[in-house]
Amino acid sequence: MREMPAPHPDAPTVLLLHGWTATADLNWFAVYEMLGRHYRVIALDHRGHGRGIRTRKPFRLADCADDAAALMNELGIEKVIPVGYSMGGPIALLMWKRHRELVDGLVLCATAASFAHSRAERMAFLGLTGMSALARLTPAATRANITEKVFLRRKTARWGSWAVSQIELHDWRMVLEAGHAIGSFSALDWVGQIDVPTSHVVTLRDPVVPVHRQLDLFAAIPDARASRIDGQHDAIVVHAPRMADLIIDAIRSVTERRS
């Protein structure tokens, strides 16, 4: 867990929820400082990611939402604004659904209410189930060796050593199961019931979460507000100053409508 103290007694608390295959620090490092000037900031690694919880249970997004709520209770936080990026969006939505009393509002970035609509997309996510099952049967030392040879060496050319060290912490069985969980997730039946102020940051050139799905989520939530950035799925890093400004504006919009 990472925490930045509130800059003043009345500052809202925001909970940063990271995307798939990232960690809290990988996802949010470029905006921590700017967000911390305005809010109490808390970020955690989700199950199987980074230093997140390890368990033999199958990965469920609902469990991640429960983990986040349990952390808030442990810290004595009564109200929080979850800020969900990519996979963090469904986790934020599930926090509202399962722990409504904690959620003061929502900020959703580069995310959707459902991620796999076409048969090809569903089959791609389904394939992760078989890969995760294989990972369950593979000894830990072998998994580490595969991770090094297949994944990390390709990343090292583009990523710094710190980023690679974050990825090395993953439990890849759980990360693969997380991918399947994302592909199976749908909030389409209930997202229209959300009754807290909600803001969206839409990444307009996103090849991972197509813009039409981001806008479908925005349109489905009553009285939601949206801002847009001309960026791809990595805008949180590549366009960090602009993204930080948009997230701060989104949180401000939530707090103003809440009061």
C-alpha cells in the first residue's frame, strides 16, 4: 500500500485502483505528487499483482473490491472516492455495488462496463483460463524462469529496470485469471443504478478499451460528467501532467456535486 497524507483536514480521500498487469506504482507513479497536493491518496496492489494478496482461490474482481473496502475500514476511512483505471474501473464499480456506504463518488478512467462483446474477444479472454490453469500446475521456479525468458526480456528494452522489477513481483497465475475475469465482467445490467456523483476521463485513441465502450459506460450512468484526452491507454504515464489535471478536475466535480 502507498499513502500520501491529506494536505489539509478537509481534503477528500481518494483510492487509486490500478489496471491489469500493472501495480499501483506502475499505474500511478507519474501523478502521485500532483494528486497528493489536493487529496489524501491511497493506492494498493490488487490480488496477484505486485505485492498484492496471494491466494489459491481463483481471481475475482469482486474480491478486489472487498479488499479495497477492508483496507478503508482498517484505516478508519468512512468515505472515499475510488479512482479506477482500466481494470480498476470494474473494481471501483463493484465497490459501489458491494460497499455503497463507503463510496462518496466515482472517477473512472480508460475503462468500460464490459470488455468482451464479439466472439473473437470472448475467445481471447477465454484462452487466459487455460493458461492460468496451466500456471497452477507449473512449479514456482519454472514459472519464474518462463516469466524471465518470455516476458521480461522483451520488456527490458523499452522499460526501465524499476518497472521490470515491479512486474517481476506478479503471481502470473493470478494475473492470467484476472484477464479472464475482465473478459467475463459486465455491469451493463446494473450500472444505470449508480447513485453517486461520477466522472469519467475518456482516452480517445485507446486501442485497449475502445472509445465507444468508454462512452457507453459514461452514457449509462445517470448524471455522469466526462472529460477527454487525445491519448492511448498509457496516457496516465505518457501524458501524466494533463491526466493529473483531468483527474483532479474529475474529483472536484464529484465533490462539488456531492455537497
